[in-house]
Amino acid sequence: MDTISYYIKEIINATGKGLKGYLISAVKLAAISFILLCLGFLYFGIDFWFLKALGIAVFDLIPILGSGMVMIPWAVIHLLLGNTTLAWQIGLLYVILVVVRQIAEPFITGKELGIRPLYTFLATVVCILLFGPIGAVLGAVVAVVIKAVLEVSSVSRNNYDKHRR
């Protein structure tokens, strides 16, 4: 029983490190969003561009919801009010933001977790297919847990082999 509790403890420790890496990657991605939003809002001449960019970037930290929960209604409201130029600018900035995040996310998250970007991406896609939108968050968590289990079993196997000789 002592060996099993050791493995579980090691898996929990490795998972905790992985989740810390996931949070760091989320903050880095929000920082990228913030920079893009600042540049876009400043270029488009939006009042209080810094505060609006900061608010949307903070909102972007919330899994699943993201910046689209603010920017899409904002663009639609301006479209309905007849401010078509601003509506299209906000919509275009949102599309650019989504594309940049989709490209950067597997690399940044993979680097922070110590997992290849392809594996992070595959885990996220599989979890989205299985669990819907909540799978976007579960994908990284599943990748972290699988990595932790593989790390602990690899280290344990090496220790076993050393003691066996």
C-alpha cells in the first residue's frame, strides 16, 4: 500500500506543477491578447483603449468565455446603432485575436507544460469532441495528468531497474 500512496503522491505533485504551468500559459496568452487589443483600439481611435483592452484581456482569462463574450456583442451593438465602420473594426480585431491565440496557444501551453504542442492540441481537440466547450479546459488538464502519470511511471521504472541490479 505504501508504494501505491507514493505513486499517487508523485502524480499529484506532477499534476500540480503542470496546472501551475497551465495558469502561467493562460496569463501569457492574456498578455498577448492585451497587446493586440491595445494596438487595435489605439489604431481605431477607441476612447479609453487601455482600460477596455485590460478589461477584455482579464475576461479572456476565463476559460471557454474569452474575449468573444465582450467583443461580439460590442460589434453587433455598434452595427445595430449604425456605426458600421467601428463594428467592422471590432469584428476584424476579434478575428485577428482569435487567429493569433489559436496559433500561439498550443506552443505556449505546450512549452509551459513541458508537452509537445501537437500533443497539447490533440488532447484539447479530443476533449472538445468528447465534452463540448468545457473540453477546451479539460484538454490541457488531461494532458497534464497523462504527462504526470508517464513521468512517475518512467522514474519509478528506472528506480526499480537500479535496485534490481
